[in-house]
Amino acid sequence: MSDEESNLLFSEMSIKELTETVDEMSKQLMEAKAALRNMRLSGVRSAIEARKLADVDLADELKKLGISNVLPSGPFRTPYFKWY
């Protein structure tokens, strides 16, 4: 739709119709932004989940070896181990 056509269409609408149209378009924009954000962060989410699974596997292997491990919590955690 060209600008001239959309201007003609909007000029024929009442204020109430324009308000409803703007509200609907705003809702669609927010939904599209949320979908984009989810798409962009899906790789990060899967990497975090893989890291959690790797931490659990590492803890299990260390337990089998008789090594107790301490994993600090937080976004920048790095494992350090106590040797008995």
C-alpha cells in the first residue's frame, strides 16, 4: 500500500477507528518485538542449559573419582575442587 493510499484510508477513518487501529498495531509491534527477542536469545538459553547439564555431569564424574567439588553460584562461577 502506498503512502497516498494509506493517507486516504486514514483520512476516511474516525478518531475512534484510528485509535483502535493504533492500539492493534501497537499490540502487534510488542508481540513482534517479543518474538524477535526470543529468537535472538534462543542460542544463549540453549548454551546456558548445556552448561548446567555439563556441570551436573562433571559433578557426577568427580563424585565417582572420590573428589568433592564446590561450585560457587553466580553468573561467573568457575569450579574449584577440594582434594581429600
